[in-house]
Amino acid sequence: MYATALRVVRRHDLADDVAQEAFLRAWQALASFDLARPFGPWICRIAANLAVNHVRSPEAREEELPEGHAEQRAPGEDPLTRVLDREAEGLLERALSSLPPDQRAVLTLRVVEEMSYREIAEALAVPTGTVMSRLARARAKIAEALRPYLGSAGAQAGEGA
Amino acid sequence: MSVHVSDRLSAYLDGELSVVDAGGVRQHLASCDACSAELLELAAVDRAVRGLPVTAPDRYFDTFAPRVRTRIESSGRARGGRGLPRWTWALAAALLLAVILPRIPWDRAAPAARPAASHPADKDDHLETDSFARAQPSAAPATFPPAPLVVGRDEEESLRRQGPGRLDEKQPSSIVDQPKAEAAPSPGKARGQYAEPPPKAAALSTAETRVAPEQQPQAPAPSARTPAAGASYTGAAAANAAPAEAEKLSADFGLGDEAAAGVEGAVAEEPRAKEQLEKKAERPARAQPGSVAAGRSGALHSLDSRVARSLEERRALREAWRKFARDHPEDPRADEARVRVVALGAEIARETSKSEDVAQLRADGTAYLARADARQKERVKALLVEFDR
């Protein structure tokens, strides 16, 4: 849930706020919650909605994640590989940050949360066709940014485009 | 060659096209290298996005539950309402635990149990759990996966041949390879309770279920990501790690021991484990030697027919039901016994209005609601709600 929020809002303090708020909302709705239903997806959708609403709000200011938040490297890893890893990761981070929040939210819900288009459409209150088009655009932009790292597939796709 | 299908590849990848559309795309892919490459590229994008680590500050989740509690309490005060009854804290704790626990890598105490990821496909294992890896200096370091972005011709061939929406499931070595727990629900649908391993990231479930060396079977090197093996670790790992987390959360939420025990039950709620539990519950009943089974049935019948006319008799009857549930936890009728404990507790608490009786009722109720095998949660919830009125 925190991870979903962070992927959408791109800042720890905002993601933390969203995660806590999601629990608050879930808490307030707990009396009417059907215990037979799975709790995790329900609260994750609340979090996703809150995250999207936040990034849509006029006062939302998105900032780059602080440097050095990325993970540690495996000791003994090939230095060249490490450099390439960092470059690719940086590219991906930047590409994700540059996506419109709505596209980023759809991409996160589909790729990370593995929600169906219909579920995403319901969660974000948009038509399924909108989900489809946003997702396609988001993927295309990320692919464009990562193309140098996509190997033969990227090269061929680039030539074919 | 037919017209390129770039505009439909994203939906094709997700299995969201109609049968007719998907058939058209598949046919085109069979003869178009450019579109096939683009499909692979999109799959690689997903893989990269999924594999991008998400990092929380050190000890972030240690303070999450109390902070949520503070927020909820502040919210209740701000609204000036009476708020929800206290027993719901226990339920919330159980649910919170069910959401958070599956995301904690159980191997953090045993970093050497797993070699550093070297195979591209291994890298997905680090999804989200990397935050914990960072928070734990001893945890296995994580790596980012540019390597899996590279697509081999073999993978391309097999991907091209596949139908939409099956990429993740059918091709262990493909670019979109995700380790799947064998019994996991279908991806993207019904992610299930978090107490169940969320299908959301089969990679996650594998990562989460790494086990300490002493628990780990002699899995072939270099990784423990064999789907079947990963699935088999889940229950044991969670069961072993859950008590400490349950204890902490129960403390955060101010629960008693019984409620905490119930929370542990909720944590252990995992489909396969649940199934096994149910089977286990049924098996002894069938396999019981006649005398023992008959004795148990007799005891149950005796309890069932007992009428408690006074407060003391109600107390005694409640304890008798409790004893039956405790002595025969595997008996399918233990569930009813636990409910009777709560029902009698409500009667007693209503009659005496004593704080210790109310506390006992709440402890029994929350412990029941948090049980993975509880079959009458609605009934118990109604009992508690009724009492709080």
C-alpha cells in the first residue's frame, strides 16, 4: 500500500500520508466492511485513489525523490554492470516521474498491483478505454526512455517505429 | 503483411483484447518482427517498472501502526463522535498485520541464505522488499535489473507464439517471467486477502517467503525462486515469523494476549494453509476411534443441552465451551464452541456491566474475529456490535 502510493506520488512523506489516510478511511468504513471480502485489495484501492487524487490536486507539488534512496548493490558485482544498473534505474525513475500522474497511476495499478482494466477503471472512476489508452501511452514513453537498455528488442522496435 | 498493431499491443500484453482482436494481433505478430519486438519491449518495460525498488526510510514500518492509531484517534476526536468500539482496534490490528506482514522479507535475519541475485529473473524478487533490505543492514543487498531488459531471440520466439495475458504464466524463462506460486489465484484478479499471498506479485510472494537456512530445503542453487518451492515456504515462514510481529502490533494497538493470539491466526491465513487446516479439521473427526469421538460428541451434546440459569452457571458454561474449543481445536465444532464463548460473554457482561467481563468479552470476540478459520465472523461481529449498543 505504501509502495503503491509512493509509486504514484513519488515522495515518501506524501506516500506515508496517503498510506495512513487509507487506513483511516478503511477504519471509518470498517463497520460496513464485509469480512468475507479480501481486505488487502480493498485498502490498496483506497490508497491508490487517494494517491491519484493527491497528484491531481492543484496544490500537489511533485519533487524528485532524494538522491541515494535506491537500494544497495550486491558486493562483488561487476563495476560496469553496476554503472549500467544505476543509469538504467535513473532513467526509469526520471521517465516515471515525467509521466502525467494519471498515466503513472494506471501503470502502477496495472503493472505492479496487477489490477484488471475494469478494476482500474472502477478505482479511478474513468472509462475502461481511458485506462487502455493511458496505459499504452505510459508504456510507450517508458520504452522510449529505456530503449538504450532494451537490447535487441528495443533496437528492433526502434527501427520498426 | 497486415497493418501494424502497435496501438493494440499494450492491451494484448494484458490480455484485455477481445478474442477476435487478440487473434488478429497474434496472427500479425507471427509475421512481423517489428511488432514482435515492440511487444517484447513493452513486456520489458513492465518488468523494469515492477522491479524498480521502492524504499521506505529506516524503521518506517516500526512506527506505522502507532501513527495510524494516533491519526484515527485524532480523527475521532475532531469529529466529536464516540468512535468505534474498542474491539475494532483488535480487528484493525489484525487487518493491518495482514496487509503489512506479507511484505516483510522473512529472511532478513539470514542474509546468507540466498546468494546475491545474479540471474536476471531473480531481480524481480527485490520488489518492495528492498526497503526492508535497506532498513536491515544485514539483509541481502538488492540489485536493479537492466539485464532482464535484454531479450534473446529464443524468448522472442516463444513470446510471439503465446497468446495475450499468458505471458507471465506459461513461460518460465521468458522476459516476463515471474515466479508464480502454484496455487496462487489468477493474476490481477482477486488479489485476495493479504493474509493470502497476493497474486499481485508472484515475485513478491517468492521474495517474501525466503526462509532461514535451517528452514530452507536443499534447494538447488542459485536461488530459491522455484515456484513450487516458493509456494511451499509460505505457510511455514509466515507462521514462524508471525508471532513476533503479532506481538508488536498487538502492543501497538493495546491488545491482550488472546487478541494477539487471534492476530497470529489471521496472519497464518493463507489459502493453502487454510485448506490444510480445514482438511485437518475434518480428518480427525472421521478418523477418530469410536470411543474418543463418541466421548467428544457426548461432551458436546452435554454442553449444548446445558441450561445456565444463573450468572455463575453462565460463567461455568462459557468456560466449558472454552475448554472444549481448546481441547479439540481441530474439531469442526470448535468453531461453534468459540462463538458460544463470545455469546455467553456478552450475556455475562451485559448482566454485570463489570469492566473485567466487558474486557473478557472483547478479548474473546477479537480473538475469534482474527482467527483464520473462523466461520461465523458475521455472527460474532453482530454480537459485539449489539453489545456496544
